[in-house]
Amino acid sequence: MDFYFSLNLSFEQFKPYYQGIAEAVQVRDVNGKILQINGRHFRQFLTSEGVHGQFRLTIDSQGHFQSIKRVN
């Protein structure tokens, strides 16, 4: 199952997730569903500007994380 959403966090806003102080990034997908995603999954997308873009989250039939990809 795939979920599509946008995320725009500055470097400072993302810092607690990078440091492990905060865990779940909360986003709303394009259909209005609220998702909580462990911040560690966004580390690969972090730049000096932060984490910005449109993403696709894929989960399996049990709701377990499979992958996250930037789609723009």
C-alpha cells in the first residue's frame, strides 16, 4: 500500500529527529490520512536546507514499513 505526502522541514526543525530526541514525524497524506513515520527514515533526504519534497511511503499488508522514496 502506498501513501503520498509532502514534507517541508528546515534543518533546525529536523534536528531533533536526526539526534533521536524525537521519533515520529507526523504528516497528512494526499487523501487526508494522518501518518506517523519514524524520523530515521528521512535522514537519507536531509540536506543543509532540511528535508523537502514529495514522498511515497510503502507499507506491507500488516502495516509495516517497506520503503520511502522522494517522488519529485
